[in-house]
Amino acid sequence: MGKNVIFTLLTILYFFIYVVTSINSSTDEYALLAFKYQITSDPNKILAKNWSQGTSFCNWIGITCGTRHQRVRGLNLANMGLGGTIAKEIGGLSFLRSLIISNNNFHGFIPDEMGKLSQLREIEMQYNELNGAIPTTLGFLENLQKLNFSHNILVGDIPKGIFNLSSLVEISFGNNSLSGSLPTDICYNLPKLEKLRISQNQISGNIPPSLGRCTNLKLLSLSYNNFAGSIPMEIGNLSKLQILYLSRNNLTGNIPNEIGNLSALQSLYLDQNGFTGNIPNEIGNLSALVSLILSRNGFTGNIPNEIGNLSALQSLYLDQNGFTGNIPNEIGNLQALVSLILSRNGFTGNIPNEIGNLSALQSLYLAQNGFTGNIPNEIGNLQALVSLILSRNGFTGNIPNEIGNLSALQSLYLDQNGFSGTIPYSIGSLSNLKEFDIGHNILYGQIPESIFNLSMLQILAFVNNSISGNLPSSIAKGLHDLEGLYIGWNQLSGEIPGCISNFSKLILLDLTRNSFSGRVPHESWEFTEPTVSTALENNQLTNDPSTARIGFSYFVDKL
């Protein structure tokens, strides 16, 4: 073959490649412009100014092209405030690998034509307003690794074909209105799956035992759905699982003993279901556990001593169940613990002295149980404590002076117990205190003047004790933020100081059933807050108090 013939053939070939490439490039440009034209909101004028036919689309903002063929490989328009619908022409970007339009205001349907994007690896459309169903055509995207449609308004079933995409590493459909159930063979073809998020939808049915075959799973979030039945024992096969969220479903039965096999587990949320039975001793095997949240179920039995093995634990929520018995001494081993919430159970016995070892503790809620005995002096070691809630128990003895060491404390509720003695003067050291309620106890003596210097205090409640003495004329000097002063049903006497009107934020004032005398200082009570409720009856006042009766619910709601 002559040189001229070879040259001619090469010329034809290069021309053909040029024409094909140009046509394909034109297809990409056409698809992008169609996408642009369906944008109805572009607050920063990014597409309006930059996506112009006068420049190569490979230089447009948000576009990434391959170096070899100059075809669109990536489309990333996240966080641009864009609004509009997704053009079906997007299915013409045949080389597209990454499609990211998250955190915008896109609405309308997800186009079926996306199923043509055979090279697609990543779809991120979370935090938009997309509606309609998830297209079944997405089941054709065999190279897909990440699929995120969370925080939209999608409805209907999850297409079963998605669970056959063996390359998937992440499926995120949380915060939509999806319904239906999970397929029984959900993990037969998902060997690489690490994250499955479908929380806050309307998914029902049982949790499929086949989830135990997704052995690379690190995050499983099924919370806020309508799942029923029990936790399958196969969950124990997920040795890499770090996060398990099953909150607020209709799940029942026991926590399976196999939960103790999840050696990597950091967060276990089972709250707001219908679980029953004991906490299995195997829970003590979860040495990496940071959060154990079992609130609002029907659990019974004791807290197992093995709980003391969870040295990484920061949050322990067991409130609103049927637990009984004592707080185990081993609780003192949990030196990373930040929140210990045991309210509304049937716990009894004393607060163990070992509670003083919890130097990181910020919240201690023991309200509405059957605890007895004294508050241990070791409570003063909890320098990080912000909330101490011991209401509605059978505690007795004095309030320890050491409580004044809790310099970070903001909420202190000791009401409805059997505490006796006087209010410790050291309470005045709690400069961050906002809520202080010691009502319904057997306390006597005078109110320490140090309390009237707590400038951040919003609620001060001593109701139904035997507190005596006068209210000092300096009462309002330091209490600038006081909203509720509830000191009825005591033995306070003397005149009611007119300076109470200096409480500019006061909403509730109850001085009933004391021995106050003199006149109600109406002439000086010009409250800034026009809706102040006052209750002054059953004193020894010489003029008509014209009071409005109030209830105790204001304080109860704060618990």
C-alpha cells in the first residue's frame, strides 16, 4: 500500500475521531445548558454568568472533565442556593461519574433518564425538596458506590433493584416519606455496604435477619419508622458496626445476647420502642461504646454490674422504663461519663459514694424513683456538673455543704423528698445557677442571703417547707433574671418588700400561706412584665391582695 493511501486513511480516521468527539462534546454541552435553563433560582448568578456557550464547558464552575476525551466526569453544584427542577437531558452526560447537587432548593421528580448514566459512581442530592418516587432505573447503575437522597420529600417504596448494586458502599434515604418494607434478601448482593441510612421515613415490617450478611456495615440507621418485631440475633454478625440507631419504632422483645459481639459499637440507640426484659450482661463486652440510649421502653431488672466495663461510655440513658434495684457501685468506673439519666423507674437504695469518681459528669437525673438515704458528700467532686435533678424520691438528711463546690451547676432540683435541716449557705457560691427548687421537703431556718446574689437565677422555689424569717429589702438587687419566685406554704413573716417590683422579668410570684403582715405594696408594684401572676392569700395582710391563684406546673415542666 502506498504512502499516499496510508496518509489518506489516517486523515479520514482522525477526522472521524474529531467529528465523533465534537458530536459527543456537543451532547454534553447541550445537556448542561438544558440543566441550566431549568434553574429558576440562582441567587449568586453563578450559572447565569459563568455557564456560557462562549467558553468551554470544561471551564465552567462545578464541571470536571476527563483529560483524555474532554467529556464531563463530575457535576458539583452543592451549597449554591440553586432552585428549579432536574432536566431529563442530564441522562446525556454518558461519561458522568459524580453528580452532586446537595444543599440546594431543587424540587420536582428525579428523572428516569439518570438510569442511563452507566459510569456513575456517586449521587448526592440530599437537602433539597425533591418529591415523587425514587426511579427504578437507578437499579441499572452497576458502578454506583454512593447514593444519597436524604432530607427530601420522596415517597413510595425503595426500588428493590438498588439493593442488587454490588458496588454500593453507602445508601442514604433518611428524612423522606418512603414507605413499604425492606426486602428479606437485602444484603445478599451488598458485600461492600458500609452505611445504610433510612431513618425518619414510614418503612414498616420486620428488620430482615439477612442484614447480618452485610458484614462490612459500620452504620445502620433505621430510627423513626414503623418497624415491628424483634432485633434479629443475626445483628451480632456485624463485627464492624459502629453505630446502630433503632429509636422510635414499634420494636418489641429482648435485646439479643448477640449484641455483645459488636466489639466496634460506639452508639446504641434503642429508645422509644416496646422492648422488654433485662439488659443482657453481654453489654459489658462493648468496650468501645460511647452512647447507650434505652429510654422509654419496658425494660425491667437491675443495671448489670458489667456496665462498669464500659470505660468509654459518655451517655447512659435508662429513663422511663421499669428498672429496679440499686445503682451498682461499678458506675464509678465510668470516668468518661457525661450524662447519667435514670429518671422515672423503680430504682431504690442510696446514691453510691462512687458517683464522686465521675469527674466528667454534666447531667445527673435520678427523678421519680424510690431512692433513699443522704446525698453523699462526694457529690461535691463533680466540678463539671450542670444539671442535678433528684426530684420525687425518698431522700433524707441534710443538703450537704459540698454542693456549693459545683461551680458549673445551672439546674438544681431537690424537690419532693424528705430533706431536713437548713439550706446551706454554700448554695450562694453557685454563680451559674438558673433553676433552684427545694420545694416539698422538711427544711427550716432562714433563706441564706447569699442566694439573693445569684444573678443568673430564673426560678427560685421553696414551696411547702418550714422556712422562716423575713424577706430582706435587698432581695431584688442581684436577681435580675428571676422569672418565678415560689415560696408559699412556709413560715415567712414581716412585710413584703416593695422592691420585688424590680424583678423586671417576673412571671410568677407566690407568697401564699405564710405569716406576712402589713399592706400589699400595690403603689410600688409596677412590674415591667404585664402578665405577672401573684398569689398572696392566707397571710396576715391588712388590705385586699386581689390575687390570682396559680399552679405548680410551671416548675414541674422544667424537669
